[in-house]
Amino acid sequence: MVGEKSHNRILSAFVSTVFLIFLLLVAGCGSMATRNKFYQPITAELHRDNFQSAVEKIEAAKADGKYGEKDHLIYYIDAGLAYYYAGNYDSSRILLLTAHDAADELFTKSISRAATSVLLNDNALEYAGEDYELLYLNLINAMNFLSMGDFDGAFVEVRRANHKLEMLENKYAEAAAQMNRGSREDTAAVSLEYEPEKTRFNNDAFARWLSMHMYAADGKFDDAEIDRTWLNRAFKEQPHIYDFDQPDVKYRSSDGAVLSVVALTGESPRKEALSLRLRTDKDLDLVQILYTDSENEEETEYGHLPLPVSEDFYFKFAMPKMVTPPSIVSRIRISVDGESIGDLHLIDDIGKIAEDTFRARKSLIYIRTIMRALFKGLATHKLKKKADTGGLGGWLKKAAIDIGTDLTENADLRSSRLLPSRVYVGDFEIEPGQYNITVDYFDSTGQIIKSEILPDFPVNNSNFNLVQTVSLN
């Protein structure tokens, strides 16, 4: 009889635990994780230069609901880039224009919703795009317009890109004001002031290279020279971004023509989860943020805040960090009619741009995540104390609370996976005419990993003779 009662108590505790987990899951845990496994077959096609197949897989993912309603901007960017790689410039143009039009409204909307309640996980918000993504959707759209012979459209896109960089600091200053107003009236009653990081990137070299050539093709050489000056300043004034040799660029030839080549390489910057722990000390009125160093497994302080807290507790949470996979491309050689005329040189490291522009947004994510962790950590701590009824049943209830809480604390890792990570350019003086142009991509061992041939490419002394090539490896 005693065994039967014990069995019933265990069964009752187990049922209660299962029910609690179910309630936590229903509360929205399923929507709190970033879905990105569907990118694997798409990325595989990109690596094999099967760009049309990548387009088809993206459209299939969209039809299967892999891009949710709150992720429609990512779809526009991904599909727009895939269509560009596949040479379908008009479809790419339409999608990237749609992405541009949606982005500003989405950012304002996401900040407004984030300021309403600290309890709202970033994964629950509509994705508003990272600044490097929005910059490059304009620059790649400029190349769409150039491929279609529309200089006016290309100029608009480059100007939009430059304007976004000029307004970056204002963008986050306004976000800070709205967030700080919201935090003081927040439903969770947790108030922290958000001070955005200063933006250090406001002049993109590749954008200047494009507009320099477009002005020269229009015969506006003074304007082209102004853009070359801005390009020089990008390298001189932003060494944290441009920590490599500046390429030799030219937009005019005294006795011939200029062949210009742009190559996009590497895998897109992306977000990974940085696992952190929040520890409070009610005696010191201190909140510590800790992480475990992966190299020596030691617990290290990530940051701390002097804040009054009513309980001592630990709470696990995660934040996104920006990483860029290494590219295997180490050299790009250009040949004309079988003879080498030189190599391309790096002009934009999108990985560095992504990391730097993410700093301003990361400070916003950091303060919101800590505010949410403080509230949820305290609530979880109190709930576990109440559930601690002793024995196996109490232990199961506390474990269920931990599991359910962990499920709701996933970092927002959404981003486009189709951008390149590096941009190379080259300007070569040659005689006007028609040429078979070969682009050879080499790895670090000197092996050719891709050769692309463009037959009968016309070059004259009054056009922007632009070759566009891609190897996302």
C-alpha cells in the first residue's frame, strides 16, 4: 500500500511537470528559436555555382513556410540576391527595391514594439535587417541597374547606400530615445538607460568606386574625381575597416579604355549565439554578466551593472554575435584573350563592415536582453522556490521551470545567408574592342577553384565597361 501511494505521488508530480512544460511551450517557445537549417541545401548550391537552383530552393522554402510572416524582409533580400547571382537582374531589382522600401518602416515598428515591453523576445519581432545588409542590398541593386543599362537607377541606389551610412548615428540615437522612454513605463518595471555605441563607419569604398565610374561614363570627370577622393578617405579615416592595401583604381585612360571588374566572394556574415549567465548580488546591489571562455573553460566577466536587486540568483540567456566564415579564395586573376592582364584587389571586407555596424545595434540588444533576463530570472527564482515542495516531485517541477525558461531564451540569429563576405575590384587599361575575358579564382595553394569565361565582351572608351563575377566560396 505504501508503494502504491509513493507511485501515485510520483505519477502526480510527473503529470504536473508535463502540464507545466506544456503551458510554457504554448506560451510561445516554439516561435522563439531561429530557423536556419533550411539554408544548408541553398548554401550547397551557391558553393557549386548552381545559382538558378538556389533560386528555386529559396522559392520552395518560401512556399513551405520556412520564411515566416515576421521574416518577409529576409526573404526579399535572399531571393533578390539569388536572382542577381543567377543573372535575372529584373527580378532581383524588384525584390531588392521591395526590401529597401520595407526596411525603414520595419525598424521603426520593431523599436516601437520592443519599447512596449521588455518581456518580448527579439525573435518575436518582425526582422528589420542589419545595417550591412541594407547597405549591400542597395549596392548590389545598383549593379542590377547597371546590368540593365539604367544609370539613373544605379545612381539612386548608390546615393541611398551613402545616405544610410550618413544617418546611421541618428538612427540609433532616435532608437535610444524611444527605448529609454519605453523602459521607464515598461510593463516589467525594469528600467535601464540605453546609450548607443558611436558608429565608426560612414563611408563605403565600394560605393565610391561604383559612382566614380558612373560619373566618368557620363563624362562628369570632376564628380568622378570627387568620388575618388572620398574613396581615398574611406581607407585613410577608417583603418579599423580598411586594414588592407588600397587598390589602384582608374576611371579614365588617356589613349585607350578602362575595363573594370568586380568579384563577389565568400560566405555571408552571420550570427551565432553567445551563451551568458546573469548573476545578482543583493548585498552589493550588483548584476554581473558572465561567460565561459571556450579555450580554458574559465568563467569570465562580460560586463556588470550597479543595480538594486531583491534576490540572489543565476539566470542563463544568450545574445547574438557576428561571425564571418573564412573564404577559400585568395587570388583572382583576369585574362583577356588568353593573356593575363592582372589581379583583382580587395576593396570591401563585408565581414568587418558587418561586425562594426552591428556594434550599435548590439548595444541595444544587450540592454534589452539584460532587462528581460533580470525580470524573468527573478520570476523564475520565485517560481522555483514556490515549487520546491521536496522530493522527486519538487525536483521535477524545478527542472521543468528551468527547461521552459531556457526554451524562451533563444538569441535572435536571423540574417540573410546569401550576401558575399568580400568585394574585389580591378581597373585595367586596354584598347577598345571585343574580348574573351577569363576570371580565374585561386585558393591559398595556387589551385584554380573556378574559371569563368565571358566571350565577346565589348570594351569602349566611353562606357562603364563593367564585368560582374561571383564565387561564394
